Amino acid sequence: MIVSILAFFFVLGALIVIHEAGHFLMARLVGAPVEVFSVGFGKRLWGFERGGTDFRLSLIPFGGYVRIVGLGPDETDLTTDGADSEPELLARWKRGLILFGGPITNVIAAVIFVAGAFLIGVEIPTYRAEAPVVGWVEPDSPGTAAGIEVGDLVRSIDGQTMETWQDLEGSILSAGGREVHLKVLRGDATFDIALTPEKITRYGFGYSGILPPLGAKVVRLVPGAPAQKAGIEPGDVILSIDGQPVEQFYDLIRLISPRPGEELDVVVDHGGTHRSLTITPRNEGGEGKIGIAMIFPSELQQLGPVAAVGAAVTECRRMTRETFRVLGRLFTRKASLRQVSGPIDIARISGEAAKAGIHSLIWLMGVISLQLGIFNLLPIPVLDGGHLTILAFESVMRRDLSIKVKERILEVGFVALILLMVVVLFNDIVKILPESVYRMFSLG
């Protein structure tokens, strides 16, 4: 719990400071005076003045703000004492660049963080970059009910092209409980298939039962389980069970699961030599298990500086497309609000990333920095995107709105943002409640 809280304050606090630093640097670049650069909110605890700016450390150690002279009213007017009188506004182009500076700095930081993770090394399942060919469809799953078959190539979902398994997984995850339409290539024929992924977990993620191809090579064994006792070793390839050929790992499940307690003749390829073994699956909840872990092959992508930056740009572009896709589904009520993470969720995820290692924490910071940059560009009052929208409106009108009008718009946006945060926070709390209480209060 303590690790999660500390990681949360470090991750989100650092990224907000980076965002404000973007505003500060752009203001300096265009020659706008900056009165305050504060790390944290509330009472000033310590600081120094340089170049006309009061650099300070404030009481509430979360995020920060800058107060730029001539930018007009902003969220700092609602969270600090503000100024006694509003000075003359900066030129619109200067205000636009300053407002844009925060989000674009978050995007640049996202590329840097993700590139840093690639420099350290990122473990990525190899199938996620492959074409979405169906390797297995779980029995009694939505995929089986829809008529999807092994070997099908999923070309698109709801008109959106599926180039890789990563695309397919993302689309299905965000479609829990909602019918989607797949265009599937089967041999030389193309089929349109309606699929309704089942809602699973408290995030409302979609489950289809569709899985990528997975070979029958043994990667990891459960210690003391029947497979290890029979002499199977990591690296062995299962060839057949009771004379029935095994082509994929899923064939092991199909052939072993219905036969707990029965002796099975298993043929394996051990370094080019065929070995015949006898294994008796143990009974686990009425299903036969021999203790071979289902693990998808992965590769460590540890890149040089130039390649890491290139991979980071590609990954950030992919995440940006996926973010806007999910936002579109949320606004059209085609995705569940439960899939949105608030402070509690971010704290938990940050804690898990911190425990997993520095590479996971750096990657997470890249992901959140990108989301922060995108979110701040949305045309919502209080956010940079809202200010930019007003600025664009003023440019079309060729005159500025009055300070009082802008303050009223700001206040409305602030209230709307607080209401949104209350809903997201409520969702976060509901996700950690006992199952009986969760069912009563969960949001769709």
C-alpha cells in the first residue's frame, strides 16, 4: 500500500510538473513574464527568485502550477490567491504557443520515457506483432457461439482494420457486453461475423475466447506436477497423446482436460530424440492437469539509442490512435466507464510497476504522460484544450472575450471536471469493494 501511494505521487506528480515546465519554457521562449513556478499547491514552504520568477516548493506535494503574466485567467486563479488585477493580455499567438507547450511537453516526455524503457529492455510477446490468425477458440465461449474457427484471419472489427494481434486484443477488450462485427477471411472466402464479447473483471473488459496460435513446446513446468515427475523438461516439444497428434498447446488442453486420473502415453521430442512417457493427469476441479504452464513466447527488445527513439515514436503513435478510439467509444457509450482509471487505480498500477522493476515504472510513466498530454488537449474548459478552443473562437471573432466571461467559462469547466473526477473516483472505489457490494454499486 505504501509503495503504491509513493509511486502514485512520484509518477503523476512528476508528470504534472513536466507539463507545467512545458508552459514555463514556452513562456520564456516567447518572452512572456512568469511570476510563479510552483512544485505543489498551497502555502509556499521554500523557494528562490531568478529571472523575475518565484521558484517555490509548496505545502501540498502533488503536481504544481505556473502563473504567467498576460495569459488570462486559468485554473491557478481557482487554486491560489491569484493576482489583484489582470494585466494586458499577450498576443494570441503567444498565448496559443504557451498553452500548447504543456501537452506537447508531455508527449515529448512520453517518447523519452518509452525510449528509455526500450534502452533498458522490454519483454514483448512475439504474437502481438503477428497477423491476427485464430489459433484456438475456447469451448462454450462467445467466439465459439459466433462461429469463429481455428485458422480464421480477422481482417477488421466494426470497419477498423486489424493488422496485428495487438489491434485485435485492444478492440475486444474495450467491447465487453457490446456486439461487434468482424470481417473474417477463411480460406478464400470472407465472412461477416457478429460477436458479443462477455464482460469480465471489474473493468468490464471483453472476453471472446479467441486465442493466438501457440506451439506445444514446453517453456515452464509446475514443480512436482505429473509432467515433471514423468521426465518432461523445458524445451521438449509434445508430439502426441495416446496416438493423437499435438499441433498446438491447446491440443494438450483438449486431450488431457477430460481425462483426470487416466494413464496417457505421451511422445515428446527431446533435443531431436523421440521419447515415449506415461503420465497420469491429476484431478483439479474435475479437469485433468499435468503441470505444463501455458506461456506465450516473448522476446527482449533492448535497443540502441536511435532505434529506441524510433520504436518509442511508433509505440506512442499506436497508443494515441488507441486512446482516441477508446474516447470515441466512451462518448458514444460503446465502451464501459469502468475501463477508465482514476487516482486509486493509477496508484495501484504504479505500485505494481514499481515492484516489477525500473523498466516497468518508466514505461508506465511514458503511457500516463502521453494520456496526460492528450487529455489536456480536449476542448474542455480549465484544460489547455479548452483555453485553445476559446482562443480559436476569439481569433475568428477578431476580438477577445471579456475577463469575466472567461472566468465564468472557467468556473463551469472546473465544476464539470470535478464532477467527472467524482464519478471516476467512485468507480475506482467500487472496483475494490467486496463482490456483493460491488454488484450493487458498479457503474456500466
